[in-house]
Amino acid sequence: MASRPAAPTSSTDRPTGRRTAAGEVVLSVRDLHVSFPSEAGEVKAVRGLDFDLRAGETMAIVGESGSGKSVTSLAIMGLHPSSARINGSVRLHGEELLGRTDEQLSKLRGKAMSMVFQDPLSALTPVYTIGDQIVEAIRLHRDVSAAQAWKEAVELLDLVGIPHPQSRVRSFPHEFSGGMRQRAMIAMAVANDPDVIIADEPTTALDVTIQAQVLEVLKRAQRETGAAVIMITHDLGVVAGMADRVTVMYAGRPVEQGSVDDIYYRPHMPYTIGLLGSVPRLDAGEKQPLATVEGNPPSVVSLPPGCPFAPRCPLAEDQCREVEPALVPHAPAHSAACHLADRVIRDGMGYTDIFPVGEHTPGALERLPREERETVLDISGLKRHYPLMKGSVFRRRVGTVYAVDGIDLELKEGETLGLVGESGSGKSTTLMEVLNFVPPTEGLITVLGQNPAELRGKARKALRRDLQVVFQDPMASLDPRMTVFDLIAEPLHAHRWSKADTSARVEELMATVGLDPAHVNRYPGQFSGGQRQRIGIARALALKPRLLVLDEPVSALDVSIQAGVINLLDELKAELGLSYLFVAHDLAVIRHIADRVAVMYLGRIVEQGEVDEVYDHPRHPYTEALLSAIPIPDPQTERTRERILLTGDLPSPANPPSGCRFRTRCPRKPALGEDDQRRCVEESPVLLGVGPDHTSACHFNDVDRHVDFRA
């Protein structure tokens, strides 16, 4: 990949007139306070943040939603509305930024400081080409010709790994995939060789394989520019692999700061310990419930006295409820805001000491051998093809979208089957085929021994009762105009439950999912995200189903809230004998909750089997790449892991490659001989047994594994 010439760094190009030496402080933030007016009172979003950022260093800011992470980044960039009150000091190369006009800050934004936003489609202007927008960023800050700026734009796209940059520079944002758009944003951010790059959740909406590519691009951009990076993310695995230092925020203020090793291996603050303990790990051994930080973050409108974390902290004492602790050092370059930090340090407390977790108790069905259990879902040769049409007046078929193209799945009673793969692989289409009760293009779906497509009337309604769904976004799936009672009771009314039985069942369900039955008359908007997802689960359980279809049920939740929902689902499965068809893009979540896993690529299953067998001994190169792309919340492991970075994006299901559909991105293929490569092009592989309860669809399953995802 070509290296881009460094941008000019003359004294007129930088606010201080000098190049920043490695290790020198670039950005200094002192006693930063940010507040906003609201009808409920003053929102104190950031309350006293201090840090120094050095050239070439990456500092991560982590915490739950509402902790002040993004507000901090926007305050540094000067992007808050005029109604915001910002106090303290933000110095770039020793020069104060607070108090400058927007016109003055505009001369620094994109040049001395740049930002990579969470949603690149919103950040890029849709009516201008990618090249136009990069050229604008270059010429706005440097006196170069249009021809030179376009040349640099092509070099920048090449730097961040956009294929065919000479032609793609003329593309519009909607013509790029999500990962390519994010890489284009990074190209724009480094166009003028900035001193500080702020990346605000840059990989949240991306598939794990694209996330790995984007993070690698960000690292490369940092090496090219020598910039200091502020990484804002909720993904503690990403932090472990990217950051040098970490700031943990809670209720608008830092509660722990230190090196990444100090934070991960020697945390002093119970909140930090709880966050780390609540993360499902890809390298986990025996399955155990996750640590859960009960409760929700406080409102920053009117904080009560004392430590804001005290209501959620199992160690809290009287002083914690009376006096808010200061952020004080407990070791060199390691500070914590906790009255009990010395006790945590002295006793070497981990998350199992502070946030006790119970043992996983298998249900009666889980103790039965798999072959003795009833099959609740059987999918055989399933195909779902859609016509590809063209024309607005005279419509004509010009092709076929092979969304799902011949898959077999089996789900037993009391079992969880995880379905994983990138966006566009066919996971959600498979779920919809199970739920829709309509004949597929080809194949057969059997639910609880019946073919749903053949059922009518009462028989169809009875099967609907036994098959329920939990969606990804609880706010979108719950009617905001209905109370929680009405939401949970609606399926009961549809099946003609009596009023007394309905009231008793709703109260029972609220308690089952860990919510206060007294809150049934509240509306969904009055609950947190995790509580809303619990309401969705209660609604799905109302009719005592046997099979739950779960479509990314925890992906939209904070890690601490996610852990509680995962534990709840595990407990319900054991207690009620439920079976789950569970779709997720997070393979660590699947390892924690699933018994078996199926890996999908372009509408087909490429690997399937018992979850530990597939994760510990992946045989298909796509599975290897997925596993290697998942970050592990362990800095030492992340420093030594070898990653398989897939090239390119998922091909279109309307025009899948011949032979092996993965061959266009397969890291094994280049090392094969000419005859073997021809076989990949011409012959489609089938699922073959490679171990106990383990199948893989690769012509070369016997090839040595490329990477151990844990080492």
C-alpha cells in the first residue's frame, strides 16, 4: 500500500509554529465542566475532567451511555451549541481553545484536530463525491492546487485500504459500504496531518471483520501522522488492543484513570471492576454467569450527595452516600475516585468478590443427552430467493437475490442455537422465514413437528403461541403509547385470557424478568434500555412459548446492562425449558449463551457444530477470520494476537461468486496450488464432518489453522 507524503508542517501551518515531538503533551484538559439548560434543571454532563494527551499516544474514554464521553469530545472540538456552558481549560500546544469563536476554531478543526464520527453516512454529505469532500478538507487548510489535492485524495484512499482508489474517489457516499465510508472518514481526518484525532465510537455499527479493518486503518493513520488519539468506545476489547491509557467516566466525571494494564489488571474502582466483569469473553473456559452492575446510571440533572455510584455499589458505606470522593492517586499514574479503593487494593478484590455471581445450574432438559430431546425446529434445504426488478413503469426481472440458498439447521428442546455472520449473510432472512409461516422458495421448515405454511385457523394460532420473538431495538418494538401492563397483556387478550388471569400473569412476568410489578402502569419511555428489553422478553414469554427467536437482543445495550439480560435469558432457559434461535454479530456473546453455533456466509452455512468445538477448533477460514477479529478484553493477549484481516467487502447475494462463495476473500486461497485454486472457483464445497458434532464446508478442511484467536 502506497505511503502518502506528509503534509506540510511549516510554522504557518500549526498553531504553535512547531512540530510536536514524540511523547510531548499535545492536548491538556483541566477541570472541564459542560452543562446544558433543560426544563428539569441544569444538566451537568461533564463535571471536572483532567487529562494530558501526548503525541503518538492513544487514550480511551469508556463508560456507560450518559457518562459524558461524547460531550467531552464535542467540547474539545468546539462543536456544542451556544446554549452549552463550558468552563475549565482546553489547551492545544499550550494555547487555550475555550472562548475562541467558531471562526477561529474552524481554522484548527480538520487541521490541528480532527474527528471520526460514529455514523459516517450522517457525517458525509450525500450530494458530493468522496473525493470532493476530501479535496475540500485539504484546500480549506492548505494552499495547494486542485490537481495536487485530488492526487492526495487518491493517495489517502489508498492509504486507508479503499480498493481502486483512482475510480472510487469519484463515488458518492451511498456507493460505499459502511466500512468503506468509515475508512473514507479516517482518510479525511488525517488529510492535513493533525496532531489530535478524536474517534467517537468509530466501529459501533460495523461487522466484526470490518471493525478489525477499520481499527487497523486507524492504527496505520496514527503511525503515518504521529497523532495523539482519543478513542471513545463502549467496547472494552477494542480498548485493550488500542489504548495506552484509559479514563473511566461515570455520571459526568472521571472515576478511574491509568495505563491500560493498570485499569485491566489492577482496577481500584468497583465500577471499573464491574464493567470488566460484565464482558462476555471469547476466550472464556467454563460457562459462568456474568457480573452484573445492578441499577442504572443516575440522572445528572440533580445528583444526590455522595458518590454517584453508591446506589449500585455492593461495597457502599455511609461515607459513600454522604461525600463524593475525589480522584486521587493510589499508585504512580493511577488514580481512582473511591473511598474504599485502599480496601479494594489491599484485599485484591476482583469482580467475583464485589459482584457475586451464582453458579450456572443446568435445567432438566440440558442434563438430557441431545439425541433424547425433542426437535423443536428443523430446517431442511431452505432457500429464499427474491426477484431483482428494474424499471419504474415497465417492471422487468433482471436477476435473483439469493438471500438464503440451501441451509439445514436443527434445534433441540432446551438448546440455544447461535446464528452468526456478517451483515448480508442471510441471518435475519432465515429468522423471518421461521416466523412468517409462508412457503419458502424451496425446502421445508418444521416447527414443533408441524409445517407452519400448511396450517390455517386455530392450528396456526396455536403454533404462534409456542413461537415468539424478541427484537433488537426494544424502543422500536414497544408501542410508546401503551403502558407496560397493556404491552405484556396484549398477547393474552388475543388468546382470550380472563381479566383476573391476565393481571396475575403480568405481575408474575414482571417479577420473572427482574422488574418491579408496581411499575406496570408506566410507559416504555420511562424505562432504561435494559429494562425495555426485559419488557420485550416478558411480552414474548406471556403465552408460555417453547421456542424464542432472538434477533440481536443485546447489541443495543451498554455492556453492564447487556450482562444482566444475558444472565436472565440463561436463567429462563433453564427454568422454563425454552429453546432459543439466537442471532448476534458478537461471537463472544454467542460463546457465552449458545450450545451450538452455525456460521453463515452469503446465504449458506459454512461451519456448524457444538459451540466450544467450533470456537476451539475452527476449520473454515471464514470462521477463523471472524474469531480473530473479535477483540478480547485483555491487553497482553491483544498485543500478541495474530489477526486475519479479510480484504474487500461481502459480495452481493444477487451475484455470488462461482464455486466457493468465500474464495474472493479467502486468506487460504493464495497459498494453494493452481489446480486447488481452480477447484475453489469451479466446485461448491459441501458441509463435511471434521469432528464430533462439527461440520465445515471447505475443500481444504485439513489445512493447518492459520491463527489461534486466543494467542
